[in-house]
Amino acid sequence: MIVENLKNVQNRIHAVDAKNKVTLIAVSKTKPASDLQQAIDVGQRHFGENYLQEALEKIDILKGQNLIWHFIGPIQSNKTKQIAENFSWVHSVDRLKIAKRLNDQRPTQLDKLHMLLQVNIDNEPTKSGVLESEIDDIVAHFQNFQNISLRGFMCIPNPDNSANSFAKMAQIMKKHPNLDTLSMGMSSDLELAIENGATFVRIGSDIFGKRV
């Protein structure tokens, strides 16, 4: 079922007239390593995890398979060291303090940690992320970091307003032509996200089934 689901999602992605190359991140939180292995066996390489301890167990079980791990959940200060040591991408940076800790704790023998700034595009009080008005000031600080690379932005829009939110994210990207990555779009709205320039889509339930 996972293999069939994955193929269906890939077909949905390919059916959209994309402005950019689109990479599928299989969001695998709460799912066992055996489920991920089914996707790996048919070529899936990018996996997104929200919970650090659960992710570390899977990273260990599945090591040696050339996988690319994305941390996409909220980041507490006491988790930054292990995130910096074990992931290639972090999507959920929402303040400079976290960026600095990840930079300082990234092992120098590893490639730079790719980083996305999470934007609270709808100004929702219940969601993490920087406000649109704060972006320019925060982006300017990233030139001071040696071990991380700011690549772009991530957002989790209000589902009732996703079309407008994705359009606003597209405008933000235009203001930062040196950045190249936009992480947005989930199972219910990936086509709309891609039409607005998403380069990463984060798909969980449509691949692995509903979380229990």
C-alpha cells in the first residue's frame, strides 16, 4: 500500500506544471522504520521527522542507505545539538537563537546544515514562525554563520486560506533571489503549493496512511 500511495503522490506532483524542480519529502513521524524501508526500496530518499528521539532511532536503524533527513518540528534549545549532528535540513527555524545554536553545534567535518526560516504567514497566534515584517532583518544575520546555510522558507498555512498564503510566500521568495528553496504543501494542497513555487512538498498521510 505504501508503494502504491507513494506512486500516486509522485504522479500528482508530476501532473502539475511546476515552476521549479519539486522534491518530495515523505513525512514519517510516528511511523516505524519498516514503513520507511518500503518507500526506500522504491527510491524515496528524503524523509521528514517532527520528533527528535523517534527520528534518531530511525536514522540509526536505516543508516547506510544514503538518506536525507529533514527536521520539520518545533525546536527546543536543548535539542539543537542532536539536530545539528544528525540532519541535513532543518525547516522549522523560527528565531535567531536557534539558528546560532545549530551553527555553533554543527560538526565541522559535516557539510553545512541547510536551513529554512519558518514563516507564520497568516499571523496565527497558535503557530510558530517569524512574521513577514521580520524576515529581512533576520535573513541579514545569517551571513554571520559559518556552519549553516540559509536556503529559503517554510510555512504551514491556515487550510482555509492556503491559496492566499502560498501566493504571499511566492512574493517573499521574489524579494530574496539569492535563496532557492520553498517548503510548503501537504497532502491536501500540494498542487496549489507547487503552482506557487514550492520546491519541497511535505507529504505524510497520503503516503503512510493516517497517524494512529
